[in-house]
Amino acid sequence: MERVEKICASRIYALMLREKDLPEASYRELAGQIKPICEKYGVRLILHGHYETAKRMGHPYLHLPLPALQELPEKKRRRFWMLGASCHNLEEVLWARKLGCTYVTLSPVFPTSCKPGAEPLGLSVLQEVARTVDIPVLALGGVTTENASEVIEHGADGVCIRSGFMTAQEVEAYVDALRENTSKRLKEGRSL
């Protein structure tokens, strides 16, 4: 919780709670602990993969793997003000958009230790996806303070980072570095 507090205090746009191995009840309990921290700092809490928890909490932000999104009926998808999907190519992004997503993550853009052996998509695929769809595309996978400006330059509307936030000694300085390296490249309306 201390790390979550530091991350939220750095004034990020949103915090995605991704705990794939937790049973629904444990996830709901964790979300209940993190939600007030996010609210304290005005940070959106995006629940990941747990539709029932989002429904029971009356929570407006949900992110799902594309197969789970495809199984969710339209009436249930429309319940969310912000609905995202994890995508790995243009075809999946187009599906997510068709299913009502308000944004997508595209991964892995660069090599990442989270998915060893996964072939990175690269900046050209990111650029093609960003040019093709009219919903925000967030670059995920191997994004660092050093290469974040490249993903913005290639059309990403923002970045989604896990490892950097969990390992940074000074979270606020880490976020400042991300903002500094991307701010010159951000288009109007884009945010970190």
C-alpha cells in the first residue's frame, strides 16, 4: 500500500490493478483498499479482469483481456464509462473498438521481462495501429523513461508501465522523468 500511495501521489492519470492470480473475493478486497488511495489523489482506478468486482463496486473503469471482452454481452460492456482491452496487433485493436472500448493497450512494444520470449511489436506496428484507430492507444511492454518519447512520437496516446513504477527508488522523480521525456511529443489532449 505504501508503494501505491507513492505512485498515486505522483499524479498519474490512472492506476490499473492487475492481479491475475487472485481469486475474485481477494481481488475485491484489495480493490477496496486501493480505491480510497486513488480517490485521495484524484487518480482513476482501473480494475483489470474482474467484471463481477467492478459491477459489485459500481466501478466505472474496467480493463479486460480481449477474449474476456468478446464474451461479455453488450449490455454489460456499456455499463462502463472507461472500458479497455489488452491487444497485441491491429486486428485485435479493431475488435476492441468494435466492442465499445474507449482505449486499448498495445503490447509488447519493446522486449520485456514480464513476457520473456514474446516477440516485440516494435514502433512501426504501434504507429500503424495509432494511425488506423480513433481511440487512445497506450503503449505497453518494455516502456522506460528513455524510450517513452519514441512511443509518443510514433502515435501512442500514453504509456502503461509496471516494472518502472514498482522498482523506482523515487517514484515522483521517475514520473517527472517520464513527463519530461514525453511532454514535447504529446499531442493536444494526450496525457501520461
